[in-house]
Amino acid sequence: MIIRAKQTTTDEEFEHLKETITNMGFQVKDISGETFKVIGVVGDTSKIDERTLYSIPGVEEITRIQSPYKKASKIFHPEPTVIHVKGVQIGGGTFTVMAGPCSVENHDQIVSIAKDVKASGANVLRGGAFKPRTSPYAFQGLELEGLELLKEAKEETGLPIITEIMSEDMIDKYVKDVDIIQVGARNMQNFHLLKALGKIDKPILLKRGLSATIEEWLMAAEYIMAGGNEKVILCERGIRTFEKYTRNTLDLSAVLAIKELSHLPVIIDPSHSAGKWSMVEGLSQAALAVGADGIIVEVHNNPECALCDGAQSLKPKRFDTMMKKLRLIAPIVDKKM
């Protein structure tokens, strides 16, 4: 619900309006501009009697919002959200590149790749410590050891790190050691985890679920934001369709849909979308062209021997070539790299 105050409303009356709505049990978001006073009301407003609201001094107009997500909605937050992480900007016209191996394997591997991707212009180091796998017999990651190795790579390169969290009991550890916490596609609707992440002050990268609609994806973001953490980055990583040639089907239109519906930054994962290294460069260029705020790419120095997802990983030299091409395209679409 959006409530617009009269132009003649005094500051005292406006504060009274906000206090009254808060006392009704709703969250109030002040979205006023220089020449108008407006608040957004977050919660189940279906039971509010509008006649009661119009009786409050200063109320000019009440508009009910049909969207079930409020904090993630562009209506409540017209300006795009920009997230800053250790000197790295995500959103706001910047094309941010997160790169690294699907899984951390050993010290030499992660440090070598971290140095390579940084030299090529990557802004954030990605790497899996805990690996959710479809098969219980597949490599599950080095877990806490892998997290320590990521920290060592960060220490040597200065790159902020992003890695996936699996459960609530790891939140305190991740808040301490990780710069961006990734919620994987399989956990997009792990609502207990999302609620817990809403209580921390740390950027969250939320991947789209395997078959999630745009609304379901934004509602998952709403779970985090409703708890107070509004530092959410959305990640389109391909959805499950009938097509089997690629690992998933990359929904480029999701970027445009998010830009119409939400203020949150959105990036693309071309590696998981295609599952083929040969397609990563083209899909990354498409992500830049369509208006995404960045990409998260898998890079491995020896994909043939990778313990996880080698088939979709770029070698450092090819990643460097891709980055050079992206830097040529970026100014054409008004993006900074």
C-alpha cells in the first residue's frame, strides 16, 4: 500500500501518520521526495479499512499494491540499489565480474586462479567450499578447509570472496569470513535460512531456483529483506526446461523483467546456464548487452582434472580474452568495468 500525504501536511502530521501506521503492526518505509511526502506500508494490508486511514490528518491518496513483494518492489524503491563490498560496486551502471573455480581444491589451485582472474580484471573471487551436489557420491567440497583456503587467496590478492552457504548453523562463520554470501538455487526457498540471513548485515547473492518463476524469486528476496537485510543481489543461472543440449536454459528476459519490477541488482551465471565452456563468452556478452549488473563465471587452470564442473570452466587465458572483449562492449551499453 502507498499513502500519499497532502502538500500542506506538516512534518508533525506526517510523523503522526507514520507512527499511527506502525502502531497498527505494519512496517513503514518513507519514500518521500523533495516536493512530496509518501510512505509505503509493508504487510498484509487487505484488512485495513481505508476510511480509517483517510481520517488521519494529512492523508491525500491511498493506492493498494497488488505485488506480494514490497521491499523488493521498484514502486517502494524507485532508484536502483547499489551495493558496495570492500571497494567493489555492484549495480549503478557498473558491470561486476565474479570469477573463480566451481570448487576450491587446494592452496596452489585457488591462489593461482585468484591471481589470474584479478590480473584479467575480475572484481570478486568465487569458489565453492561446501558443494551441494545432485549425487551423494559426488565431491562435496573441502568444506571448512576450503573456506580457509579462500581466505588465504583473499589475503594474497585482496579480492573479496563469495561462496555458497548451506545451512543456518554456518551463518556466524560466514559473517566473519565471507564478503558476499551466496544462496544456491536449491536453497532459494529454504525459508528458515532466508529469514536467518535477513538478520545479518552482509550482502546476499540469491540464485534463482531450478524452476522458479520471477515472482517466486522476488518473494525469496523479500524473505531476506523483510528481516532487515536489504543487501540482496539476484542471480539468474538458467532454469530447467525440456531442452537437454545445455545444462539449463538461460532466461535473459529475466534481467529485463527484474529491471521493470525491482530495484535490486541482477547478475547472470553463464557457466551454470550452459554447462559448456564454449558458450560462456557469448552468454557473458549477452548479459552485458541486455543490461545485467554483472556475471559470475567459473575459471579453472586445469578443467580436464577439475573435481567439479570442469566442462563449463574457462581456462585463465580464455577468461582474459573474454574480459578484453567485454571491456570493449561495456561503453557501448553505458556500463563501467
